Amino acid sequence: MPRRQLHVTGAAETPLRAALRDLRARLDVPEAFPAEARAEAERAAAAPRLPDEDATGIPLFTVDPPSAVDLDQAMHLSRRPGGGFRVRYAIADVAAYVTPSGPLDSEAHRRVTTLYFPDGKVPLHPTALSEGAASLLPDQTCPAVLWTVDLDADGRTRSTDVRRALVRSRAKLDYASVQSAIDAGTAEEPVALLAEVGQLRERLEVERGGISLNVPEQEVTERTSPDGADGTYELAFRAPLPADGWNAQISLLTGMAAAELMIAAGAGILRTLPTAPDGAVGRLRHTAKALGIDWPHHVPYAHLVRSLDPREPHQAAFLQECTTLLRGAGYTAFSGGEVPKLTTHAAVAAPYAHCTAPLRRLVDRYAAELCLAACADVPPPEWVLAALPGLPREMADGTRRANSVERECVDIVEAALLKDRVGEIFDGVVVDVREHAPDVGTVQVAEPAVVARIEGGGTAGLPLGERFRVRLTQADPGRAPVLFAPA
């Protein structure tokens, strides 16, 4: 999933849209599925492998952006007799449609992950599955991997069960409507409990030292000029709602439960992240100072992050910079009872696995099979064990490509925002300077909220952490990324 979400609205034949099309071609993004993969997807959509258990009586619901149709997860929350909670979490069962080593499976291993562009996405699976038969759309009966996690009154996990079952979602909800209903006190109990359970899990996250980054979503909107010529662009931010965080906590809960199951069974694939080096945190302290964020030395990084408001532009910019501490995350596979030394994810502060987004991420299908086998106390399928050693490299390659797409999309969007303002002077703050090239660094511009490269300053170097005036020297979407120089 992207760390920085960008959405573009506007006509198809604009310089920004054209630059994004060129980017797809340059990165050799695999958009069209091979005919054999499409044919297999259509056959599987019509006749998936169905489980024996029927759980369609559970009134599940989904919480996603309003436009989303590739729905990986559906949930139902309830109170347990005697105290505590029961979380039912249904995950799309992609293995019910994809045959190991078949054309569809081979194409999924080539793509690895869904790629997100500001004007659309390039899916991991054909839309006949990802937005159709395998998606947990409302009033559609689907095969799913159904998690049942029982929590105590404090939100701590007490037991976990995973099995295949037929499910049927009752409602497709979005974050804003869920937040509104909870705030107004009109939400039905399964939805209202999302806030109660989510807040309990957030407290436990604080207790164990975990961190959830509320990075705002950026939306780029085109404004067409009155004469019909090429328009200009505006940047707006959508700060995450509390409901976004509560929903994420259910996914985190499941990923942590999956990791514990796989570790106990001695076979699995974990999402791991070592603790950030001191230098990385020190760099963020410079950035905080540059952006006017008070970070006393006695305040831990995790506490500072939780105090920030993503609706404030300078704090939103800092939260975006905090994603640099996620560098170094990877996938660690193991089998035969040989559990690796590093099993934890530093941001989660616990063992963790990706298992809740199989429509959009290859590894989640394998994690589901490993958890099903662990819960049933049987060996994992041979096709899973055969693929396991190569999955970390495949996921690393796919993640690098997704990061390249994200980085270049940001460059293109920011260039589109500023393409008509080359030569203008802006107020900025240098938030990073290269160690061995002090005249090259990164500047945060106040308005519009752009973070870009800056070059200049001579032998004295750029003034890290200081506010000063900068001149825009280039911005051409798809041709020249945004570049500033000291004014």
C-alpha cells in the first residue's frame, strides 16, 4: 500500500495525465493481463473452490473509501458473554480462484502488488476477481478466510481461530459515514464497537511502544481556465479520521495474530523492520526544528508522533517525513521450525505479518495458507512451502517498483502544480542536507505544501533548519522534477 496517497481529478487529455501515461510506459508497468490469465480468471469467477462451512449468517460490513470496489476485508464486532469482545474478520480467499503454477498465479508473481497512480491503479489480479467475484462486495456470497479473534475487556487477544467459510457482507460503509454515525451515537452496535475496540487497541499500541502514522492523503484538482486552455492544479489534503485508525487497528490485530500462529507452527513469512538507527531519528529532529515542531529531548519519538495533528500543514509534512523510518522493512520467511532471530516490526513493536490484503498483495495469499495450516495443526500445502524461500525477494522487488512509482508520481504531481511558476520566489525551510554535498538538500515550501530538491548555497552549504527564500528553477511534469535554489 502506498505511504503517500495521491488522487487526481480532471480531464484525461491534460499535461498531468499525459505525463502519468508516459511514466507507465517508461517503467514498463504491466497493465494488460495475458489472455490465458484473463481466461482463467473468468472461469474461476464463475466456479471458485467453495468451502464447506457457511458463515453467511454473520452480518459483516466493510469500511473503505467510497470509490473502492476491491474489498479485501469485512468485519463484525460483538460483545462476549461475561466480558470482552469477539472480532470476526473475513479476508477475501484468493486461493479459491487462483490455481498454483497456472497462468493467473504466474502473472501474480510477475506483478507482486497493485500499483497506485494518482489517476488510477494497475491491479494485481484481473478485475473480474479483484473488483468482482473475489471482492467482499455487499450482498455477494464469497469464499473467505474467516478469522475469529476473542479479546478480553482491555482489548488483549485471548484466542484466535482461522478457517475457510462462505461469507456475505451486508453493507459497504466508508470512513466518513462511520465516523459521523459513531459521533452522533446512531451507529448500530457492531459499528459502534469499532470505536471501542479500536481505542483499546490504540492504548495497547502505546503500551508496547508501537507507532501508527496518520499521513494525510493528497488530492490534486485541475482548474480549467475560462478560455479552455490547459488548466492549473491545486493541492488539497484529507486528514485521516479517527475511524481510519480504528479500522487499521483491526487489520493490525489480525496481522499480529497471524505472526504468532506462524511462529508457533515454525513456518511462515513475517513483515519485519529493525529499530531505526540513531542517525535517522536525529535527522527527524532537524526536520522537526525546521518545521517549527516542538520536540523536547525527553519526549520519545512515539509520543511526539501521537501528538501531531495531520490537519496542520507543517505537522502533516513532518508525518510524511516520518515514513523514512520505515525504510529497511522486509519479509522474512522460515520453515522447518527454524524461527529467525528478528521476528518483530519496529513500528508495530511486535511480530507482524501481512495477511489482510490478498487482492492487492501477493504475500497475503501465502500467509493465509500458513495460518490456516497452523490453526488446523497440519503441514502447509506443498505449493506454499515451495514458494516460501523466494517470496521475500519477489516482495522486495515488487515493493521497490511500487516505491519508484510513488516517488515519480509525487515528482510529476508537484511539477504540475508549479509548472507555471518557474522563477517565482517562495518561503521555505531546508529540512535535509546531504552529508558529503552540503549545497544539495531538501526544502519544504510553505505554500503550496511541496517537499522538493534544492541545489545551491556554495561552499558554506544550505542552512539546515532555517527559514529562507527560495526560487523555483524548474518544474515540467514528466520531464523535469521540481527544483529550487536559494533566492
